[in-house]
Amino acid sequence: MQNGVVRVSQSAIRNLPTPVRSRVDPADVVVPDGYTVEALVVGLSFPTALCFSDDGTLFFAEGGSTWPTRPYMPPRIWKMAPGGLPELVAVEQLGGPRGLAWRDGKLYVSIKGGYYMRVARHDLKTGDREVVIDKVPSGGWHEPGGPLFGPHDGLMYFGQGSVGLNGTVMPAGYTVDLAKHPHVHDVPGQDVKLSGNNVWGRDPRTPYPYYVQTGPFRPFGTPARKGEVVKGQTFCNTCVMRARPDGRDPELLAWGIRNPFGLAFSPEGELYASDNDFEEKGDRAIAEDPDRIWHIRNARQPHGSVGTPDWYGYPDLCADGLPVWDDSHVPQRGAPPTPLLEEHPPWAGPAAYLFEPHTGLGKLDFCASDAFGHKGELFVCQFGTYAPLNSPRPEHLRRGFQVVRVDLKAKRHVPFMHNRHQGPASAAAGNGGLERPVDCRFSPDGKSLYVLDFGNNTASDSYVVAYAHTGVLWRITKQ
Amino acid sequence: MSATDTGAPTTGPILMELDPKAWETQLDRVEAWLNAVVTTQTAFRKLVEDTLPGVEKPNLHLYLSEILDTARRHEQAAGDLFRHIGRQPGTGRQAMGVLMGKAHEVVADLEGLAGGAAGPWRDLRQMVIANMDAMGAFAVAEQLGLALGIHGLRDAAFPVVMEKSTQHLVLQELMLEMASMAILYREKL
């Protein structure tokens, strides 16, 4: 048994030593009639990902350095056989795991940290670890997506969100990017011509807070020139890509997706990506951009046949297809945006689904089983807003913090797992419910939905804090 | 929930590093760090306290008096951190801080002599370093509060870090402003 991993009574989790989340209680979580909720594992530190192997063994990961980047906790990967206790599989490096997938006896892990996102492959029999994907530009604001494997082609799909906050690297969250990665910048997926508009901001790295200009696809403090062309790269960010499981033959499918954190294949074999809206703050503030699910149509094309990747709007379009400088997206605070690109590639929208702004989408999974009900529907983690940090609007303060099920064909969604009040459990004194659902996955037998709850992660006007040892793994089962 | 012969449950939720034994081990480690917070803050306070009488310029005296008042308050705050982990401040840490303060002064003297600087400017320069040390100690306490889900510890340490960060700018500006007077003109503060 791993040190510090113990099974306890139900009453023990209603009296935890962590004052910021001293109570975890399934009775405080609301699910539809006919379903039960259990808390399986309590006390996780910044959990980010889960998956199952074919035999029903559950794997889950603790993210190490997450949101915000400190404190850094052990970036651990655990496995848990049905009815067993968690056993440590691996400890990652330089940041931490963000996604897990099981394929042909091996565990694939996407990892954030340093200037590049990586996918590592673990052989649990031999203990070998090899990096199969490297050099995807990262080191900034957003996250890796995937990995997951195409049910139709066996290829590995993965992504990486933007480095820039709202189109350029900005000082707003310098601990995330600039402090550790002063040279970081976004990379486009195809050649783009720049408008020459830049974003003014104070440089937090310097002895004096210099006022500097930053262009898109440029390091902080480096302006763009009008008409300048930035070459597109296969290994770009804001991307969804695929490759063979050993990393060979990488292919770019899509770019311009701000944060493709969640990837899922529908039962029909269509690929969808969750994505987060622009933020209404800082030196290029954008208001009322919907959270969204994108359909990645190029995933249907034969491997190696995608000549030009689809473009989904970053850095200039909101998810409704309107430019970020449209009247409907004028910010209440921060500097209003200007166009960063001289010409836009064809837009790959509209989105497969739009949510209200600032629900904070996490990962997602399709229900493929009649045993659970709602077969064919998409279950989406709404991690929850970072307002008032990311939005000054009071109506955004309690958005998200739930799991919703989405009927993509009927274009509607309903809450599936949530608290009795709006918002996280910590918004109501003594509540033992859900904080921030980050990942969800159906068990291989199709009877249960496992939901990973990141834990207490509280935003203020100026910053966000995250408390380790407050994450929970929940299980919802059809009675 | 069922149980084995040993009394350990065989079903029910699993705790990760939150059982009493694991938790107490972590609190012991936090306590050791909080002692370091007291030591570094006491050393800083002592340095300011010893420097102040030698400062003649009224504006500098005013700046440093304010910093000393704050430093005393922060020293109290350092001691108060312990209650958030259910412990008491250790004895002897303040005495060690006083000794450290004096040790810093010796170092400052040597470095100051090497630079040819005169008067309390040497101590002012040392204050910049000592404040950074104490500020870092509080910031680490904040991180430990975050790491263990103890929001009281975090909430108590963070405002101190904020205030020390602001005062760090004051100290740094005073040190840089007065460097030319101290080194080139051998002027006292």
C-alpha cells in the first residue's frame, strides 16, 4: 500500500483536516433521480485527468503545477483496480500531466511544462517511458488537449492551447508564462499576414515597469509590423493534431482554438473539442465570448490528406463568429481589442455548441451505453468561472461548477451533476458538494460516470489560488 | 462499510495523505518552516531597529520608522501563523533572529567597507537583502497553506507578503538613490 493512502469510513470524509474543504459529502451533490453519487478518492492534489484501461483499471493524474502554477505538488499518475487502492504508476516532470489515454497495453500522458508540450508513453510492464510527441509550442496560458485515440483509425489525437492570453502574451498572468518563459509566443498553423496592430502593456520583468508593445505570434515586448507574414508550422499551438501512436507522421488538423483542453469522439466517430472563451480583462479585453464545443471535421479525412488545417478564430474571432472588436464584445474593463490579422483564413465555424460565457469548460465524454442512459449525449465538465478575475460582470460569478449533458443534435443542454446552490461547494458554508469538475469519463462497462473534481480553486479580482489536497474523484452510477 | 479483523475498512472512500499520521508529519514540517519565518523576520526587524538611530536625514528617518513599525507588526504576524496549524511558536527563534541580525550587520560592514561606502547606507543595503529573505519566508508559508488546504495560513501570510513587497520597493529605491552619496561623497544618511 502506498504511504498515506488509506480507506476510511464515510463519516471520515465529512470531517477532513483541510480547513478549506473540511467536508466532502455525496448527499450535497444533486444528480437526477435514479442515479447515486459516491466520493471514491478524497484529498487529491490538483487532479487533471483520468482514463480506463480495457480491464476496467482506472488511471488518474495529479497535475503538479496547474492553475495557478504554484504551489507545485507531485505530478503523479495513479492506477486503481476495481475495488483496490490507488498505486503509484509514475511521477512526471517539469510541470505535470494534463491528459491520459490507454492504448494496446500502454498509458499515454500529455504533459505541460517548459516551452513545449509533450506526450509520453509508459509501458507499465517494463517501466519504460518514452516521449513520442515533443516540440509543440507551450509554456503559456493554456493547456494540452488529449491524448485520445481515434476509434476509426487508431491514431493518437492531441492538442495545445494558446500561449497568449487574448491574442498576445500579456503581463496579466506573468507567473504563468513570462516569469518562467520570457521568450514564449504563439505559433500559427498556417501563414498569416499581420495587421500591425499591437497590444500595449507594462513589462513585469523589468526594473522599471516599461511600457512595451507586443504583437501576435511574437514574444512579449516584440511588436508586429503591418503586412508582416508569420510562417505557419505543423507544430503550432491553438491546435488539434494527430499522429501514429509512436509519434510518427504528425498532421495538423485544426488551429485557432484558444484552449482545446477536452477532446472526445462521438459514437459516430466525429471529433469534438471543448474550448474556453476570451477574457474580459487586461490590455486586449474581450467581453461575452461564448464557451464552445468545436467539431473537428478534418479528423474524418484520411491520415496525411489534410493539406490546409481548418481555422477556428483565434486570435480575432469570438465563438459566435463575430470579430472580437464587434460592438457585442466591447469590454466593460480593460483595453478594447483591434484586429491582429490583416486577412482571416476561412472560418471553420459555426461551433457545434455554444454555452454562456465563463462557464469554464473542462473535459468531456460521450455516453456510449444504454446502461447509464442518455446514450449518444455529450457529458461536459464545466470547471466554473474565474470571475471576478476574468470578468467584471456579477452575472458571471457562479457560472459552471457542474457537469452538463448536451444533446448536440437537438442543440440543448441540461445540468446533470451540480450543487444545490449555484457555484462551487465552497460558496456555501458547510457544503460538501462539488468544487470544480475537470474531467469525466464513462467506465468501460458503461454503468458509471467518473468525475474528477479539481478542488478548491478560488478567484478574486486580482488573482486565483488553488488548494492542494482538496481534489475528489466522484462516481455516478445508474441504480 | 465493512471491516477486516484489524478494523480497517474494506470499502468506503479512500483518503490521500489526509489520515492523521500523514497529516501530523506534514504539520511538523510546516512548523519547522514557520520557525524560519520568525527567525528571518526578527533578523530584519533587528537590523532596522539598530540602523534607525544612526540615520540623520529626516526623510529617511521617517521612511525607516514606518518600516520598523511594520516590521514589528509582521514579527507578531509571524508568531500568529502557528495557530493556523494548531501549534505554538517555538521558543528561541526570536533570539536566533536577533543573532542573525547582528551577523548580517557584520557581513554588511565587510561588504560596505569593500565598497568604500560610509555610515548606515551599508545597513540599508543589508536591509534590502534581509527583507527579501523574510518576504520569501512568508511567501513560502503562503505556499504551504495552499499545499495543505489551510486557507487561514495562506490568508494570514499573503497580506504580509504584499506589504513587504511594497516596502521592498521603498528600501530598494532608498538604497539606490543614496548609493552615489554614500560611495562617491562618503556622505552619511
